[in-house]
Amino acid sequence: MMSALKWFAKKCRNQPLINFALVRSSYFCFSLIKQFPAPLIQHLPVIGTVRRRLPNGRMLTLISAGDDFVSHRVYWYGWDGYEPTTARLFYQLAQQVRVIIDVGAHVGFYSLVGALANATAQVVSLEPMPSIFKRLTAHVAINRLKNVTPIQCAASDAIGEERVYSSCALYESSSTLSSDFLRNRKDLVDSSSVTTRTLDDICEEQKLASVDLIKIDVEGYEERVIRGMRRLLSHRPRIICEILPNLSRREALRHSLLSLGYHFFRIGKNQLIDDPLLGGSEDDVNYLLTPYDHDRRLRIGDG
């Protein structure tokens, strides 16, 4: 009986009109008390269009069918509700650059933020999964962005094809080409073949004279991506990169960038933490990898 009631409640909650009324009224009530209780919010998926204004006044628009953690966080917690400190740092750096590459773009959150932060920047956005790539291109269209080029491929150290593993959940943010990551995620059961390209190859195709800022989120495959951007690294771009604590190729990644004069800062809550060994943390997995030591003085607002 209880399971039937839960099924019925979920069914009602996922009806667009009911969802609209339930989510909007809940947001209004939570805003009054200035608290957004996570245990309740996780059971209130957002269906419809999510709009939040960036610090420069431009509007970030996302689409959700109740299936996307990123738009869910943005709706409830603001434009920087997803990975708050990393999002604010990325926005800050994107305002100063000419070319951005977003590797493992997923539904395009960072691509959109970069393009909206800086209308003159060129953004190249890579996502290999067909269903997620479709949402990414829809986001580029609905935000009317002419400065974003979506490419359906995975970044690697060679041009070809590889198996990618993903969750059964349609817009699950964890898909990977890394066998190491796969061992720790028993829910990654779906596999398919995707095209792989090197960032050096993509830069040549897109005629990018230089690249200033790169975001990498590839669930344990970072070292292979870095290996495929040897020529690009001569531009000395800043790199915002997720580095998981159990990454087996961490030392190889560290040495390849250390030899080019890079410095490593873990992105903590509203601060950069000097982490020359890429020691990692279960709580803070995003890093700023930068050729500029003075970046340690970057101040990240609290939103």
C-alpha cells in the first residue's frame, strides 16, 4: 500500500502543471524563511524552464524535465548553486579571456556561463553522449548564443573510438572512459562507442590561435586529455579540472604540468588552497591548474 502511494505521489509530482504549482509555491515559502532544506528539495524535481540572472545582468536559461541535477541546483540555489565556488571562479576568469574549451560539458552549464560572462569569447564545448549533447545544443539555442560551438566527441590522447560507460539515469553527470573510475561505480552499466579526438586536433580544426581557459570534467580520464593537448599547453591556459582522490594517473598528470611551470590550487569553499602534490580531498575535487603563481591571490566572492 505504501509503495503504491509513493508511486502515485511521484506520478502526480511529475505532471507539469502540478509540478509547476508545487515547486513554485515551495520556493516562495522557503524564500520567506530564507532556508532551502535539502532533504525536502531533493524530492522536488524541477520541470520546465529555469532562469537565473548572472552578476553582469545576463540571463542564464536551462531546460529541465525533472531529470537534471544541474538545473535543479540552479533553480533552488541560484546561478552558482551548482559547484558554487568553482562556478564563481570560472565566471570571474571567463570575463578576461578570448577562447574557452569546455571538456566533458554535460548539459553545458560552464559553456553557457562562460559565453554569457563574456560575449566576445569563443567557447568550444565537447560532450560525447548523444542524449546529453542534444540537451547541450538545446541550451545553446534557448540562450541564443552565437559564440558557442558544440562538438559531439570525447577528448583523449588519440583520434579514434573508445567505449564510454554511463549510468542508466538519462542526465546522470558521471560518464567516463576511465576503467579506474568504473571500478568504483557499480551503477555505470550502460556502454557505447564514442568518437575521441585530441584537443590539439580540435584547436587546429577550429583555427584557434590561442586558448586561455579550459574546464575538464571527465571522471578520472584527465591525464589522457592533458596528453592530447601538448601543443595547446604552449598557450599556457588556465585549467579548471576535476581530479578525483583515487586517480591512478595523478602523478603522471602532476609531472606533465609541473614540467611546464604550472601551479596547483584546490578549490575550497570561497578560497584557493595551495596543493602542490595534488593530494586531493573527498570534499573538494576541483582544481585550478595555472601557470601563474600570482593566481593564489585571486579572491572568490561568496555569491
